[in-house]
Amino acid sequence: MIRILVVDDHPVVRAGMVALLSELEDLEVVGEAGNGAEAIALAPGLAPDVVLMDLRMPVMDGAEATARLRAQPDAPEVLVLTTYDTDADIVRAVESGARGYLLKDTPPSVLADAIRRAALGETVLAPPVAARLAERLRAPARADLTPRELDVLRAVARGLSNSEVGRELFIGEATVKTHLLRIFTKLDVTDRTAAVTAAYTLGLIAVPGR
């Protein structure tokens, strides 16, 4: 039996996955968690073979939880199951130690097979995700951010709000928002945290302490 811990902040989604996986003879759902912190607390006692991990959750997101789980003794494999397939999300998950990355529109039979393969230590990637990673490896070009966009991104990385960024750079808050929207588009992300993560990964801005 492959022991599975399901981690997702939506109870209905968790219930659906539990019902689906419980129908399969070789898979056993041993626990559920509503965020990454709960997963870390539950994992040592449940000893799952595979953690089915959502990415964007309150309290602690899936990427951070994955990194902490993989650092534990007898670490379980982590299979990300998410709605999001932006470059930044994929990179964070892979760098955190996820064994695989699937999207929530994955057919049930493919999901079950992916869990089995992850339990064996195989890497499992949804075709769109594999294509994005391959493209990134073939052409790891730096995003073409303007000097002003980089200024905004560095300020955001320091934790400044839009209004604080505006005051520091002597521009209006609306202008800051416009710059951020352009940054999101260029980096193929949807929020500030993902933008900063992508910028660190691409070497666009310096990682603190390095």
C-alpha cells in the first residue's frame, strides 16, 4: 500500500481527492491537511510515502512545506497538484524538492499512476509543465525588465508597499502598480511574491546575504 497525505486548503477538493484515491486498492489516504504547516505537523506521525501538495495555501504555502518535508528524516516524496503553471511556481516547487508537478485537470487514472511513480522515486511532470521547463532550459534568457522596473522590483523585494515604493522612487502609487503589472507579464507570474522569486531565480536582482 502507498500511504498518502492530501494537502489542500479547500475542503471540497480534499474530499474529492480522498474519495477518488480511496477507491484504488494499492493507495491509502492516511491523513488530510489544510495548509503546509499542518502537513509538516502531521507527516512524522502518519509516515506517508507520498504527500499530494497544493501550492498556494494560507499559513504556509506548498513550496515551503515541500522543502521542510524533504528535510525531515525518512522524508516522503512530494507530488504537487495545483491549478497554477507559471514559471515561478514550477521553479519554486522543483527547487523545493518536489518529485512531480501536476495540474488539477489531470485525469484520475494519470494522477493515480503519477502517485505510484512518485513513490518509486520517479519524476512526474504534467506535459505543459515539462514543456515549460524544457523551454526554460533551452532559452534561459533574462526577462527584459527596464531599469525602473528593476528599481520597483528591488524595493518590493525589501518588503515595501506600493505607496512606500512610490515615495522612495518619487513616483505615484498608480505608476508603481503599472510597473508591477508589466513586471508580472514579463516574468509570467501573478503576484508580488512570485515576481520576486522569479527575479532571484533569473539573477535579475541580488538575493539578500549573497
